[in-house]
Amino acid sequence: MAFNYHRELQAWVVPLLLVGFFAYLMSHCFLSVFEVTADAMFLCFAIDMETNDGSAEKPYFVDQELLSFVSLSNKLTDGQTHRSMRSFQDNEDGTELQPMV
């Protein structure tokens, strides 16, 4: 309806919408390739952790920075899980607010 009443809108709206659509399409394609690459990297990491044990006979092939990052994030996640379970054990109904750390 806006195009029927305002003919001057037709001059720039259609190209703007086309450019916006194609920009969205290209960014979606790029991020999809990035996502698949990251998923493949983490799958390779998981298989390396499963098949190798870090000894001299079966060393890890993963980058040491990635290994330290994942181990650090696991320690942080385990600490948060332990802390949240402890708060439910202390207060069974869960009504007391706990400070965020």
C-alpha cells in the first residue's frame, strides 16, 4: 500500500531490499562454513581425547592451548555445578537467593 500512495519510494526501496537480502544470504553462508569448521575441529578434539591418553606411546595430537582451554573450562563448569548443587542441598525449597560470583 505504501508503494501505491508514494511513488517516490519505488526508486530506492527495492534495490535496498535486494542488497539487504543478498548481504544476509552471504553472511549466513559464511557463518555456516565457519560453524561446520568449528564443529569438525571439536569432533577431531573429542576423538583425539578418546583414542589417545597422552603417554609416550599414544601422545595427544591436539594443540596444547586448546587442551588447556578445554581443561580450564571443565574445571570452571564442575565448580559451578558443585556450587549450585550445594545451594539446593542447604536450602531444600530453593527460595533463598544466592550471590552471583
